[in-house]
Amino acid sequence: MICEDILKLTEYGMVTGLVPKEDERFTINRLLELFELEELDEDAVAAYQSRTPMSREEAEESLEELLNRLLDYAYEKGILKENSVVYRDLFDTKIMGMLMPRPGEVIHKFQSLYEKDAKAATDYYYTLSQDSNYIRRYRIRRDMKWTAETEFGELDITINLSKPEKDPKAIAAAKLAKQSGYPKCLLCKENEGYAGRVNHPARQNHRIIPVTINHSDWFLQYSPYVYYNEHCIVFNGKHTPMKIEKATFGKLLDFVKQFPHYFVGSNADLPIVGGSILSHDHFQGGHYEFAMAKAPLEKEITFAGFEDVKAGIVKWPMSVIRLSAPDTERLIELADKILLTWRGYTDEAAFIFAETDGEPHNTITPIARKRGNNYELDLVLRNNITTKEHPLGVYHPHAKLHHIKKENIGLIEVMGLAVLPARLKDEMAQLKTAILSRADLRSNEVLSKHADWVEEFLPKYESITEENIDGIIRKEIGLVFREVLLDAGVYKCTEEGREAFLRFIDTVNK
């Protein structure tokens, strides 16, 4: 069986284009070496030769089961030392690395396609990233996704199940493992081809594309957990901290010039309102239109000296200024002026403080895209101040929403996609049963944190049945995400909030 599976995996590589026909024997021999075999079994070869060749669709569908059989064999023979998700992920990445073209080949093909069409280049690279199992299609398909209708448009909701949770043994092993500074973080270019370890994922099947942004060396890759279509990461070639500054706007717009079918944005550069990796300068982008990008202007505004730039406040739960112009240099100059003003801006009446005790609080989450002949910059005003009442952040999901979302509101959430914790899948199933049976949620250790929320929304529905309960729970989770975004907005969507927002605009114009 192992020999037949080695032949099938090699065929998978050829069907998907990872392995050229000329490399078939070479790939088989590399896999034999990996599984500590000296030769192919003749009966397995005969059985394989009588097969019906795989189609691409069949190849994609077969990969998970095929890899699982290879992993089971490796564990039985002592090649794989632990049969847990962490060790299996390390080893199946090593397996897939045997099928991969060398980095130079990938870069050359990407660049040759890019010379004709940028989209053709990213289509090739995105497909490669999936075929290589760097993006695990079969796990992504298990993610739960739906939309929630609000006055701000359709918000996207996802419960991400594709990122595996570490088992207790792996967690214990990670604590005992030698601490390494190589690669310095998950984004560093040194990850390409890295074997990984118990506390760092393997990347033998990972390839990155060099891109020059504003005359500096950056790289393009995709997120292995793709929260949305072609979810890419653009990262600095140097391990340098995140920083929102004038150059950031230039880099974002330069990337969009090179890949006009993609948007790109940056997390803010301060804790609480920033992303999970602030130690390495990077952006996120992709071929997807978020609800925020679709949102209209609520109010047009004008900035003195920049009358040629169309500007306005976006109808969005967070505080967003949209700039639009065909000239990117004009956008960069105005965005920098807004950023510098916001960095030093205090409005005590609106509870906005530029700094307290020397700690800065104001920053911006910027997003760039191309719209027809114009370039757009969305500037989301952020503030990370904390209080005794809100120790995790005043402009952060408030405590009553933590049963659904407690994590930072980063770039992806800002644009209207909730990335919710995997625990919610089981909790939603348990809630469904409990609500239908009228069970006491407060006596349930897992569900008690949801009790206030459920008691608040139940009276809105005349009838809750087996047929509509799933839709009700999903709808209410969507409305919680709406509240999360409202909490994260420095200016509230009220008359008073909009007056305060306009005070800031007036300050920029002074």
C-alpha cells in the first residue's frame, strides 16, 4: 500500500503541475528515501499501472486521505515519532516539500506571467500555494462562513477551523524545546523551505515572491489560513517593526499600482488596535471586496489645499476617512497630513487623548485600492487608550461582547470580516440544543457566558423552532459583530459623535 501511495502522490504532483513529467522518477526516489524504502513493490507498480488516471478534481479530493495514509505508515514504522496534529503537520509538510519546484523556478514563472498580466501571475501563485498544501484546501472548506445584514451592509462572519489547535504533548514539548531565533518570526523570508520544529511550523512547501515596493525589498505570500479569497501577506525583507508613517501610504499605493486587482492594507502599529505580529512590518491584501469597501460616503468633506482630492466620511461603524484621486502623490501628502494631525490630537469632550503618561494612543489603519482610474485610501482612526472600566481598551470590544469576540480588532475585522474563535462552533451547537429544550444556561459551565445575550435576543422572536434556530443564532452573532465594530470606532455613529469627528477634520484644515 505504501508504494502505491507513493506512486499516487507523485501522480498528484504531475496532475497539479508541481512535478514535471521529466521529474517523475526523481520524485519517486525522494519519497522512497523519506519513507526509508529501498525499492518499489512490483505488485504495487502493477496495480498502479492498471489504474484510471486522476483528473485534477480527483487529485485535489484525494490529497487529505492520501497524506493521512502516508502519515499513519510513518508513525507505524517509527519515522514519525508522535501521532499528534503538530507532528503530523510537520511531517506532511516535509512530504509535500518533495514535490515542490525550487524557489527560483517559481519566481521565474511568476515573473514571466506578470510581464503579460498581473492577475495571471497571482492566479498561478495562488493555485500553487493550494496544490502544495501550504494552504490546506480540505481544512479551509470546514470553516464556517455566513453574512449578516446590517445598516452598514453585509458583514462577513467566519469561524476559522483551519488553524489546528496544539495538543497538550506538543505544548509541553514546545516549553522544553530550545528557544531559537531562527527564523525570527513567522513572516521572515527565512521561513521559505524551513523544516520547522514543535514550536514553529514547517515550510518546505512554502515559496515567496520578491516584489519591489517604493525602491525597497519586500515579498509576497499567501496566508495559510486564507480568511477570504486570495488572502495575501506582503512583508518587508527585513525583520523590522510595524510603523505607520508617510512612507506606508506610498508603499500601499505602489503595491496596488503593481497589482491593481488586489486591495492592500496595514494593521495599526500600536498594541490593542494593531495586529498579532507587530514585530515585522507587513501588509495584508487580496482579491476580495469587503463591506467597508462597498460602503458609500456618509458626508463629503474638503481638505484645504487638496481640493483636487475627493474626500468624505464613510458610512461605517468605525471612523473612516476615504480619499480618492488619480494622483497617488496627492493622496500620500494628504494622508500624511491627516496622520500627523491625528497622532497629536486630543479632544477631551470626545474622550480622545493623544497620549497619557508619555504613552501614545492615536494611530491609523490604512487600506488602499484602485477604483477605475482613481486610487483610494481609507484611513481608519484608531486609539488604544485603556481605563479601569475597560482595561482591554476603550475602543475595543466591551466586556459584554467577550463571550463572542474578545480579541483585537485588526485590519480584517476593521473592513467587515469577523474572524471568530473555533470554540464557537461547538458552543453554537450546544446553544441550539439548550434554547430548544429551554435549558438553564446559567447552570451550564460552557454556556453560562452566553446567558445574558440569549435572554436579550429571545423576546424578539415569536417562534423559535428546529428549522429557524440556526439562522437566528447566526443572525445574532452578526449583530454582536456590528456592536464590536461600533465599540472600536473612536467617533460614534450619533449626532454628537459626528460633530466630534468634524472637529477633527477642522483641525486638519487649520
